[in-house]
Amino acid sequence: MDCGNCGGGCGNQDGTLYLTEGEIALLRRFGEIPFWPLCRRDEHPVCPGEEMEPDLLLSLSQKGLIRLDEDLPLSNFDYGPWAAYPHQGSMALTAMGQRALDLLEIRGVEGENP
């Protein structure tokens, strides 16, 4: 059995998904607004006009909970102030991300025992 994200290559064989408090908070923001603008100049994604930690965006993307589409811009969003960014796209909650949010609502969050 695999987590559904990497085909079993991550070593997470029991289907457990581990999220930090920051990842959970950001994932919940995507639950409220599933589509966000994205700009990228280097390896760090930026959400225009919003405070979102680039490392958390990358982590949620690597876990398959959000998509970072650098070349799929949101319609009706003004990217003009971010014209210096060569990549202007969008971010979106994935089906797996929605399932994770649903489980958080149903089961809550379990912490690790020391």
C-alpha cells in the first residue's frame, strides 16, 4: 500500500500523512479558497498579495496536496504588479488535499507521542 502520492517510494507504507502545524494552517487556507495566484522567479513560489511561506507551499506540493502550475494563470487576476516574475500561474488544492482536509475535519489532528 502506498500513500497515493509517490507510488510507495517515500517509505510511508501505512498511508499516514505527516503535516506540521504550518502545513495544516496553510492547507486550511486552500480549503477556504481553493485557487490562488502564483508567481515564481527562482525556486521559491510566491502568492501575490498574500503571506504564504514558500517552503510550506513546496512541501504541500511535494506531498500532493496542492498543485503549483507556473504556466496556468488565473483568469481575471491582475499579474501586472508582478511583471518581473517570469512565471505567472496558479496554485490549487488537489483531490488528495481535499481528502486530507475532510479527514482533519472528521478525525482531527493526532500529535506524536514522545
